[in-house]
Amino acid sequence: MLKHFINKVCGKFIFAPRIMICIPSQVTEVEKKAVIDAATQAGARKVYLIEEPIAAAIGAGIDISKPCGNMVVDIGGGTTDIAVISLGGSVVNTSLKVAGDKFDEYIVKYVKKKHNIMIGERTAEDLKVNIGCVYPKIQDTEMDIRGRDLVTGLPKTLTIHSSEMLEALIEPAMMIVDAVHSVLERTPPELSADISDKGIYMTGGGCLVDGLDKLLQEKTGINVMIAQDTVSCVALGTGKALDNLDVLEGKSSR
């Protein structure tokens, strides 16, 4: 797959390209080596690694080189990465496997348990995008879905309300909130003061679930902001980092 994307971007290149790859924070040295080996075998001349929260912060327009603290919560598809960044690196970070895909799983389980109807992952994602929420809505919205009745085995249409989505999604959302709490507890006091002043930046497609920013703000008491062009933040940040390889040289290369 890597080889396919390299060929797609570079075409028939004469020289092997330099490649920068995003990795979750807290990956092991063995996992880092596996990523580097895979990219090298796919045709990379040199491989640079950058942690996803740092790439997300750069993509969100945060100046990470300054000595003040910035907190980034990057909620992707497979992982949520939380980091406090200062002087161009992570001071405290954590990574948990609760993100967009896990939200979909919880919706599938909820509909199966409550309505005895089996739905697919695509339907679950439609529910999450259209009426999903983790904070009470002023007006309850609804959506019709089709699934398989587990009693009769026949297709069935069902109306789901956003209040039900709140029940389904609050558990994984609270796991993310608890992880943010744990990072804040381990953050040095000076950087905590900076975060309190500046707020928490949220990036990644997973943070677009309705009310997640409000929930996090209520539970931490810190202002929460969703970055502009949040879905592309990590990709944009990786591109910007590639333009400043002289800064990263030696830090990210292996």
C-alpha cells in the first residue's frame, strides 16, 4: 500500500524520496523500527517520524517552538492522542485506542442491545455523523435506519433519536475525558497555567461528534477550541514539518 501511494505521488521517480510518517505518541521502539523498515522497503530514501499530536499542533497553526505549553487532543479513526507540547516536543502524552471507530462500535452494540436489530458499521457512522452527540441537545433529532431484526431475521426500519445516541456514546467519550484529566494531572504547573490561559485544541475527525468540546470543557473547566480544517490538521502539519526538515534533522530520523 505504501508503495502504491509513493508511486501515485512521485510517479516514476529517479531518486528515492524522503518520507515523513505520523505515528501515535507512546509507540515502542520496535513499532517505530517496523514503520521505518516498511517505508524503506516501499522505496523511501530516508524516513522521518513525527508524533501525531505534534503534527496536529503544527497543522492547527500553533507555534510549538515557544517555551509555553499547548495541549492538543487529536481524535482520529483508530486512536486518540493527547499531548502537552512545549519547545517543539511532547512533555506529557498518552495514546488510547478509543476514537471514531470505537464510537461506531458502541452504536452497533447499543442498537443491538436496545432494539434487537443488527446494523452495519456504515449505518453506525451515518448515525454518528448525523445525530450523534455526547452532550444533551436543545432539540432532540431523529433518523430512520434499516437493519436486520435478530428475532425474525428480516430487514426492519427503525427511528433512532439523538438522546439514544447520547446514551450510546457517553461511555467512550468519558474515556477520552478521563485520559485528558490524567495528562493534566501529570503536567508541570507552569505549563498547566499556560493551558488554562490558552485552552485545549481539538483536532481530527473524531472531535466533530456533536458536544464533545462542550463535554470536555465542562469536565475540565478549561476552554476547548476545535481547530480549523480539523480533519486535515495532521496531514497539513506533516507537510509543514517536511518543509522544516533542518529543525527535525537528527530528532526524527532513524
